[in-house]
Amino acid sequence: MFKKLIQKARVKSPWLLHYDCSSCNGCDIEVLACLTPVYDIERFGIINVGNPMHADLLLVTGTVNYRNRKVLLNLHDQMPDPKLVVAIGSCALSGGIFREAYNVIGGVDKVIPVDVYVPGCPAKPEAIIDGVTLGLNVFTRSKEGRKTHAR
Amino acid sequence: MTGTAVSIVIGLIGGPLLGGLVSGLDRILTARLQSRIGPPMWQPFYDVVKLWGKEKVVVNVWQAFCAYCYVAATAIALVLFFLKSDLLLILFTQAVGAVFLVVGALSSTSPFSQVGAHRELLQILSYEPLLVFVAVGIYLETGSFKIAGLDTWDEPLLMKLPFLFVVLGYALTIKLRKSPFDLSTSHHAHQELVKGLLTDYSGPFLALTEIGHWYETILLLGFCSLFWANNWIAMMILIVATYFMEVLIDNVSARMNWRWMLGYVWAMGLTLSLVNLIWLYVG
């Protein structure tokens, strides 16, 4: 019974950490728009935390390059299990228009495992909220959520 | 004997339940003041249960030890309050808890945690003398530091100690981590140092600090209730009005720095306390 309660609480209270992997800030503005009175994602218990140790959700925007790869990995490692990763916007999905650039590795999934992909350039706030709520189903499906994947 | 047992159970279990509800109402009210809908009222409980189910990550053993000590001390302080014990004893027990929280934050090398801990120490330095003055005021009026006789006291303390109630309001604002005194850690994401003190507490230990915070919230609202202890309805109105003012102040003010806090709180708090104490002594 207690496990079920924890599972329900996980869905009801996902705290998100937002990391901008050298995005153009288009997607970041849309992520922050979700927190404003118009969309108010605190309705779902979502809080924007600035600390990976408190976070359950990692929202990543922008392309991954050789510089910020380590930062992204570090943030992901610092988040205690169970955790979710949501990649937002074309760049985070595949590298977008920058994918052929010499410094770009590609999408976020080249570095850390991604649970939900939210497309768009930039992604709409509605799509981001949709993606996050979709990702929360991962917590309900398995008992312990998702364990950290091997890199 | 049965009465004692009932008080202990109410303090231990009712305290955090009530504290969580107050915290939930606080979040809804804050959201409404910012023209948002806000989370459900049970949100703080979901948060704590979720944190409890997270992986245990600690910086070192001391941090975990301090988190447990913080909860234990605040719980004991609240139980002592419900047992109608000595005001000074309650204050010192609560102070021990507050210091353990700081020591836990200091045991990590994270600069955010360190800065938050130092600021929390300054906050404790600001409000502790005020709380002692409030206790002294109650002593001068009733002739005892015990809470026991207060509910049958014929005149509400608020009439004799109005300034000390304002002073208690300062301590309450600092203790509830409300702007402009939310220097060490904050509930809102718009600050320069958001989680400060609580940066390195995570998972179950963050849940413990949250539960400790609920105990403290109820303890301080309990202090407020002493100012109108002989009438239940007036007491409830006083507490609700005080808490509403706290949320309002939190939403209309910005965070200030520690120098301002120490100067302002001591200047205003000590002056108001002294005026009230002299008035009591002479009158």
C-alpha cells in the first residue's frame, strides 16, 4: 500500500530541473512560460528547482556539444533515482539545424537516456506540459520508476 | 496520565498533519495572490511522500544525523508545548533543532549550502532574542513561564502585550522563511539563492527537514495562540489573520540582505519589546 502511495506521490509531485544545452533560448522561454499564471504547472505539483539533488525531471533544451556534455552528464548523475529525462525542441532531439556543426554531438540521447521527446522549434508550452505528463506515466508503469541506464 | 499521553500523540501526529495542511493552504493562497490556480491542498504531503521514496543520497553521516536530530528536537518542542510546559524550555529545544539543521548544512562543502547555513545562523541570531523577550513579557504578565495557566487567564495577553505580538510576528516571518527574511532558503524560485541551506539535503532527508518545518510552523502558530488563549474563536481568528498577513507580506516584499535584517529586526524588535516590557512594569 505504501508503495502505491509513493507511486501516486511521484506522479503528483514531479520537481523539474531545466538545463539549457546551448539552446537559442526559444525553447527555454517556452519552458519558463509553463510556470507563468497562463499555464501554471504548479497545478500539477510541478516546481522548478535549481538543484539536481532535489529534482525528479530533467528538461533539456538545445544541442549537446563536446563542452556541455560533461555538465549534462554531471547533472543527470546528481539526480537521485527515480528520474525522468524530457528532451525539448528539435535541437535536443537530434541536433536540429546544428547537427552537422563540427562541435555538435547531436541530440540529448547521445549522452543520457531520454524518456520523452517533445518536438518543435520552439516547442509549444502546451506540448511541453503534454510531454511531461506523458513522461510521468513511466513512474506508474514500473515499480521503482526507471533505474539509471548505462551510458 | 491519559491526558499526557493524548497530548503527546496530538503533538507528534497532529502537529505535522496540521503543519502540512497549513503549508498546502499557504501555497494555494500564494498562487491566488499571483493570479494562479495553485496546487491541490494535499500537495505538501505528496511532496514529502515522494521525497521519502527517493534514493538516499547523503554527503556524509553527519548530515543524516543532523536531519534526524532536527526533526526530533522540533517534535519534542511541539510535544512540550501541548503538554503546557515551560516556555523557555520549549524555546531552547526548538533552538537546538534549528542549530542542528545548520550543522547539517555546514557538514557539506557545497558553497550554496555553506552560504545558506551562515545566513541561517544570522537569522537565528536575529529572532532568538525576540522570542526570549516574548517569553519574558508573558512571565511579567502572568508571573510564570508555564503555559498551563494561560487558557484560564481572564484577560487576553494581546491587550497587555500588543507590541510583543508584533515582535513575535517578526520572529514568525523569519522562521516561516517568508520574504523579506527568506535569506537562507526559500520556497520560491525567484531568489538569488533558492534552496541555500537545504541544497545538499535530498530525498528522505529533505522530507525530514520539511516535516521538521511543519512542526516549527505549528509551534510558532501555537505561540501566537497564547495571546488569546481563553477564547477558542478569537484564538482561531487571531491565528488565521496572522498567517494571512505572513503570506501577504511574503508576496508583496522582496528578499533583503542580512545586514538589513539584523539591523531592522533588532532595532524594531528590541525597541518594541522594551517599550512593552517597561509599560508592563510601570503599569
